Amino acid sequence: MKKIGKKAFIFGIGKLVIFVLVLILLFFLIKNSWNINDAFNSLLTLLRIK
């Protein structure tokens, strides 16, 4: 691949990862009655960061 193609591929994968994390966060927000703290705690627990 050319350098421009590699950059586009990396940025595309990055956007996809961010989009998936936003969807998961939205799911947890709806599940926790729009409580932001509980949603972030659930997301961090899912990612095993907390």
C-alpha cells in the first residue's frame, strides 16, 4: 500500500473504534437511565480498566 492508503486505513480503523465505543456508551447511558457516572463505570468495567 502507498503511504496515503496506510494513513487512510489507520484513520478509518480509529474512527470505527471510536464509533463502537460511543455506541456502547450510549447503550449504557440508556440502561442506567441517563446517569453518566454509572454509564462510565459500566463502560470501564466492561473494558476492564476499573
